Amino acid sequence: MSTDLFDLSGEVAVVIGGTGVLGGHIAEGLARAGARVAVLGRRREAGEERVRKIESAGGEAIYVYCDALNPDSVRAAHETVREQIGAVTVLVNAAGGNHPSATVTEQLPFEAIRLEDWERVFQLNFAAGVLYPCREYGPAMVRQGRGSIINIASVAAHIPLSRVVTYSTAKAAVLSLTRFLAREWADKGVRVNSITPGFFPAEQNRRLLYQEDGTPTERARRILNHTPMKRFGEPNEIVGAAIFLASEKASSFVTGADIRVDGGFLAMTI
């Protein structure tokens, strides 16, 4: 095996939410670094397209259907991955998102958000985003004595961004569970860390950031003014952090950490 710090040859990586933009780019990056990758998600067409991209670049990947909101589906997908490409050593939890009905507006103040919408956002970002996958894959990693779990947080987990109260609190829970599991499994060979992306235009937030004519919205302008680099992130810019945390050689003494890939957003005050 190469002594390259960032060589992932021999690793088996699962990316839940690999059918999305950031998760898909992470899946491609892990494959380029040498890992066998399982792209998990509900959108079969998007997952299979991501697998084709990985294979056309010389990597090895499979698509496995997984509804991360369903613990039975998470378990079944894990069994399929194990049967087809081996025991999982890297888990990336990239499922998540917000919902308009759980977003504060002038017409919908905090106290008017329905409890079922709170539950919907917590189910997606906390239960499906980290809880169910960590319960499924974590114990298997403990039994094999090694593994890296990478959870995708948000700048909203660190500071309460306007409007997205449900999403912010759910992502704060992601950070809390990340640190708890890092402590619990540190002496068992399993590292648990998180990545905090800044603002990356993707399917779920594009309407908040751009007008129909392609110009930035007022919210986007406020975000850019608060970002020292004065731009949004590109999806490939999150890949390096994921490879670093996936690599046992590069990050063997790193657990309970949160790596910010945000263009300086969280460093900005006034």
C-alpha cells in the first residue's frame, strides 16, 4: 500500500446522501483517493449517474437504494454494501435539508411553526442525518476495531441564522452527537468528526440565493458580505476535508473535531 497520507486504497466508504450535490462530490473524491464507494440515497437515477462518473474516472463504486428516514432501509443497505464490496470503514452522513414550512418569515413567526414541521426537519437532519446511520454502522466499526464517521453539519449549527430555526437546532444536535460518539468510541479505533460547510449553492437552497434571472437575492448578498472570501463555495472544495478525515494515516489522532469549509463565514463578526 502506498505511504501517501491521503491514499484510501483498501477502504470501503459509504456516502449516505451521495445522490445529492455535496455528498456526490465527496463520493467521487473518496473514489479518486482509492476507496471502494457505495453511493446511498433514494434517487436511483442520480445515484447510478454518480456511479458512472466514478467508474469512468477509473474508480470503483456501487449504488444502493437507502431511505435514511427508515432504520430498516438503513440496515438493509448496510447488508447489501457488506455483501457486494466488503466491511465498511468510512461512513459519510450527508443526508439533510430544510423545508419552507419550517422556516420563520413575517407571515410565519417561530411560535406558529407546526410541531409536525419541527419533527420533519429533525427527522431528516438528525435522525436520518446521523442517528440511524451511526446506530447501524458504528457498532460494526467498533467490532472490527477501526473506522471513520464523518457527519455533515452546517454553519447554522454554530450560530442561529435568521429564519432557519428548525434547521439550525437540528444541525446543532448533529454536532452534539458527533462529539458524544467521538468520546465513546475513541479507544475502540473509531473516529467521529464533522465538516461544517458554508454556503454552497445546491438544489435545496438555490431559490434562496438566486433570482430567476440568475442575480443574487438580498439574502445571498448578506451572506456574501459576511463571508471574508466574498463568494460561495464550489462542491469540490469540500472533498479535501472529507479525504483527510477518512484517511487513518492523515487524521489518526483527530476525533471530535469539526472542520469548517466556509470561506471564513464563522470567523466574521463586524
